[in-house]
Amino acid sequence: MTHVPLHSIQFTVDTGKFTGRSPGDKWIVKNIGSESDANIDWGKVNQPTSPEVFDELYEKAVNYFNTKVSMCCTYLSAYLASSSQYIHLFISLCILFIQDKCYVFDGFCGANPKSQRKIRFVHEQAWQQHFVTNMFIRASHPEDLDDFEPDFTVINACAQVDEDWKKHGLNSEVAVVFNVEKKCAVIFGTWYGGENKKGIFSLMNYWLPMESPPQFPMHCSANVGKDGDSALFFGLSGTGKTTLSADPHRALIGDDEHGWDEDGVFNFEGGCYAKTINLSEKTEPDIYRAIHKDAMLENVALKEEGGELVPDYFDTSKTENGRVSYPIHHIDNYVSAIYLA
């Protein structure tokens, strides 16, 4: 995984060998006799694993982050105890201290307060913190996070792998495991940012139909006309939902994940995650212009131009699934309200 700053206002990351999600490595804990056990459609998509496997992986993830925090304290203590003759040690320890930070994001999923969920992410990479900050709904005011109690927590230990995956009955050393009853998930072995986003979407697909009255989660983009007429664009990932919904003559509700309830259509997210292949200002002006400060490019090739590194959206040598995440307010005509369909 590498990251490169661009023009001091953009950022690009390379997520390594995974340039997309790894669906064969996603698992849900089958807690026998639980509500989720009775209501999840178990099979090749919703692969079951045991509570014991989750507990082992959870302990591994927690110990990993605890070790990082402990190392930070050790480095800081050494720094404070040192004298000027150890200036080179100071510098090394400071670098290690920065590298061993971890990041916590508290935010929300779902624009309708009636079904909104509080989500916490724990990351070891600053750029992954950047990604979820772009993609989820941020607190409007600092006091909104007072006494924050998450409905679900994702611990992303992406640099670690499950060496015991065969013993655990998994498909590889990559593990993305959700435990509905324990309100927690762990991620191992993949740097791809989309695992964070789609994992929570899967949970919304479980939670919303269980509401009273039931609500409809949708994998679609949505926009609305001047007369309040909303349009939904359904499709799998990479089929054009973001492009179709970014219409200069209609206001954007969201580009990928929505709910539909008695109040209307609402966005789950606070940002957009657009494909960048062959992106140009002529063909997709709103998305192209949304790529500025706070946007984050993912697996996009770079080229030198005028002494600077700039994105090359036509170079797909890394992947055809190059992406950019950006806050939804980067689109000029967006709406945050709930709209009747």
C-alpha cells in the first residue's frame, strides 16, 4: 500500500493486491438461536462462521491495536527521558510514534433519524480514516458525539492476516467477519477501503426490514427534480449509478446506498464513491469537478505533467476499478433531506 499527495489538495492511495472487495472472504457469525440466526438467508453470499472463530479474531485485532498503543507510550517515554546528545534517536522515535497511531471515527449511517445507526471505525491507516470520513455521515456539531455509544463497531486490522484460516474453516488469510449480536466486525488482510463501506451496507440490509414498519434498503443511486419527483437507478457496483445520478438538472440524493420508508427516500451515506475510468470534465463534469481538496483517489495511475504528478484516468494498468471518494457536498446540487418517491 502506498500513498502520494497531489497538488497539496488531493490524495491518492494504492490498496495493494486488492483493488476491489473480496466477497469470498466475508463471513457472518451464526449465533445459534439468535435473532440473526433466524432471519439471515445463510448460503454462499451470507457465509456462516462460528462465535469461537470470531472471538479468536477479535482478540487478535484488539491485542494488535493495544500493542500499537503500548509502543507509542514506550517511544514517548524514551523521547521525554532523552537528552540532546540523542537527537537522532529523537527523530527516529518521533517517526515511529507517528507510524504507530491508530484512528477512531464516530459517525452515522442513514439520513433518516428514525432508523439512523451510530457507527464507529477503528483504523491503523490515516487514509482509511479519511475514506470513512468522506463516505459516512459526519456529526453536524461536536456535541452530537457527546456520550456516543455506537450501534456497531468495525475494527480494521488490515495489516494483519489470519494465519489460522484453514483451522478456522475460512477461504484465505483474508477475513472480514461480522457479529450482529456482538455489534462488532473485524477486518484482516485487505487494504481496500470499500470493505468498510459495503460491510455497513450489508448490516443496513439486515436492520431496516426488521424495523416496524419494515423499511426497504436499496443498492441504487437517487436524485430529485424541481417538483420533488425522485428517480432511482438500480445496478451492481460499477454499472453507472453514480454517473446517471449526477445530473446537472436534478439534485443528487446519493450515489449508491439508500433506504425507502414511510417518509420517503433517504441516503445512507455522506459521500460518493465514483469510478474514475476514462473520467473527463466533458463526459462527467460534476464528478470531475468534485475531485478537489478532501477527495481521495484510490488505485488511480499517475503521470508527470508540468513537474507535478497528476491523475491519469485513462491508464488502467493497475485496475479498471480506480475510484475516488469525496464528501457529497462536493456536488453543487445535492440535497440532504428526505424526499418522497
